[in-house]
Amino acid sequence: MRIIPAIDLIDGKCVRLTKGAYDTKKIYREDPLEVALEFEAAGIRHLHLVDLDGARSAHIVNHRVLEKIASKTGLRVDFGGGLKSDEDVRIAFDSGAGQITGGSIAASDPELFLSWLERYGPDRIILGADARDGYISVSGWQEETGRKLIPFVSRYQKKGIRYVICTDIGRDGMLEGPSLELYRELLKKTAILETRIGMSGVEDVQRPGIHLIASGGVSSVDDLWQLKRIGCEGAIVGKALYEGRIRLEELEPFIG
């Protein structure tokens, strides 16, 4: 399972929110590049970079920070927040993003989001599925859509989406553990049934239909092991690292 530290950006600084509320902002570091370099030095290879200013402004804002991290580290960065147009996506990729995450746009303008999927391919476009009480939320988690999470993901799976970041907003920043049952259910409902010929003859087996990246609530290394056991392809870790609940050296079994 990939360990993917998160850096959330407001005013170019490394911050964390609780449950997506901007008035809970806590600044952890002034220079996100320093943080990214520390992650890389510990063996981390992936980074989740979120432009919270962009999410609130509905256009990319912190692309200079992305460019700096992408050019001065070897981290593969997935970038999200405020990507609402072809130009936003072009800027993100030109600034060094390896992947981009589209959440609000996937809910509000499916045709545009699918055009990115067709243009850039399923290995570079991630579906952001952020849910509160099982329903998709958008615009920096400030708006409810009334759309149920699992049908939302399933529809995009049928269109070719492979990577999905799913955040349980109610757990984000709370350090109370991830939503294991939610992820189990999502993996179950998106699994693909295949018929194979084995030693005992023809048998039906299930394989994961999506690469599920869990986000929100991770508070300990034990949480990470549980996410791995249920079949998550990746796990995003944020506040637990900044608050010292998880030390970088403890991640070695996952990244070695």
C-alpha cells in the first residue's frame, strides 16, 4: 500500500483543517518545500498536494508551490483543489503534477471531467470522492450535492476511472481512525467478478475494480495496517504526521 503524505496549502503555507472548515486552519510550517524534502528523505515517493485557496476560489492558485516541489524533489505529486477548467489542468501538469484530482468538477461538470480522462488517461486523472454521511460534498466541502457516494464512484468506474481518493469528511483531521466500513463497502460494490480456471476447475473470483486511496482520520500506524488489510491501494496521511502521532521512520515497512 502506498503511503501518501498530504500538504494542504493556504497562502502558500502548510496547514491543516478539521472537517474541511476553513475557520479551523492551523499553520504547521511556513515552507511546504521543506516538508516535502523531509518526506522524500524518509523514502516517501508520493505526495498529495491540495490547493485550499484554489478550492475556495474555483481556480488554481498555488501552482508556484507545486512547481517548486516538483522541480526540487523526486516526489510524484497528485494535485487537487480549484481545478475547474482546461487551463487549470494545463497549468497543473505544466507545473509538474504527476496526477490531478478532480472532485467538485466531477460532480458539477461530468462532461468536462471525462474529457480530461480521455485526454490525459486514467493513470493521470484521479476521481475525488469526498463524502459527508455517505453523500458527495464539493467546493472545498462547503456544499452538499445530495448524490450518494457509491453510485457516484460506480458511474465513473464504468467510464474508465481507475484511481479514487475517498475522504470521509466527518473524520478528516479528527485523528479518530479511518472509515473502514465505508471503504470495505466501496471496494465491495466496485469489485469486478472474473471467471478463472484453477486447480479445482472453473471458479468465480473478485478483484478490485478501482485503486482506492483512503483519506481522513488516520491516527496511527495500526490504522494504516487495517487499510492495507481491507484492500486500499493507498492511504493519505496528514495531521497524524504533523501532530507526531506517526513518525516518518514508522512508515518504513510500507515504503521499503
